[in-house]
Amino acid sequence: MPAGRFIVFEGIDGSGLSTQAALLAEWLLGKGHPVYLTKEPSAGPAGSQIRLALAGRLVSRPGPGAPAGLDPRAMALLFAADRMDHLAGEIEPLLEAGTHVVCDRYVLSSLAYQGAEVDPAWVQAINAGARPADLTVLLRVPPQVALARIRRARPRAELYENGERLGRVLDNYERLARELAGSGQRIAVLDGTLPVDAVHREVVSLVAPLVTPPA
Ligand code: TMP
């Protein structure tokens, strides 16, 4: 049985990652492929802590000099810990069993988001054990468009959701995409402002050649 393909969606908040990940999983399923749709932060123990921190409900112990939320390096470690646990407990066994895994966010999220706050080389180092994706799709959406989408969906902003920060994260993503492509990894940058169907069609045209027809 051939190994499953590991396909990752990346982009700033509000770029349509979960919509496109779900559409791709549905398409693969419709073609008869075994598929697993997942996301990071995951539903595992480290991922649950991250969710609390993102919502501002988990803070460092009180005291003089304590940061308002969790220390950014602690956040970077939590994201990396969640990733290792997610890989070992779900992603890798499924890929080995021939199931395609579609993941909403992965290593590039840490490099783009945490790399904007703490030493990027260190973020790279703590994520070095994570296997590369077979295909990464970066959905490119300007921060102001992304923020307008987020505000429509929910009134309370999460930790990383402000225009200036998302702009820095997008710059990081674009640089990382060039670096990844230069190192021979498969990465596609798509215009995430196009209609959902149009983006999905482009995604399918990238994924179809990677998946052998099911027996
Ligand atoms: P979500 O909104 O896609 O569920 O992601 C939650 C937030 O976590 C989003 O702002 C991106 C951020 N994030 C990181 O900063 N680093 C990471 O490694 C991951 C996976 C997400």
C-alpha cells in the first residue's frame, strides 16, 4: 500500500485555510481516497493549552515583570510540542497506513508567527524533527482583507489578530515560501482573495497528480 500524502494549508488568520482544507478533504473522499482532516493547534493536550493561551485565558504566574500572556518562547515550545505529539499520535501512523492527511497549519505557521517574535533560527531548531509536507499550499490574502473576514466571523480577536502583526507574518510567509521552493520542497502560493470555488479548483489541480487512483 503506498503511503498517504501529507498536504498542508498555510496563511495568515482569515485567509480561508479551514474552508479550503475541508473542501480538499471532501474532494479526496469523493474520489474514493482514505483521508483525514486535521489542524494545528491540535485537539491534543498541548493544543488545548495553546487554545486557552490564544483566548487570553492562560497567563504566566502573576508577579512583577510577568508578561501579559504566556512568554512568546513558551508559546513557541507549546506549538512545537503539540506538533510532535500530533505527528507521533495521528499523522505519521495514518500516512503509513495509506491515508492522506490534510492539515490546516503546520511548521510554516511557527516559522512565520513565532519567528516574528523570537529568534527564527531557534524556532527552526525546535521544529527540525517535524517531517516535511508533500505539498504546502500558501493562501495569500492581504491583512486588511483577512481582518475584515475575521471580524465578520467573530467579534473577539485572538492573540495574533491585528493588522500590523499579520502584515509581518505575511512577509515571513512569502520569504519562507521562496526559501522552501529553493530547497526543492513542493509549495504553491495561491491568491486567497479569489472566490472559494476558484481557489479549490487550483488546489485540486495541484493535488490530483500527487495521489494515485485508489485500487
Ligand atoms: P487557527 O486560527 O488557524 O486555529 O490558529 C490559531 C492561531 O495560532 C493563529 O493565529 C495562528 C497561530 N499559530 C501560531 O502562531 N503558530 C503555530 O505553529 C500554529 C500552528 C498556529
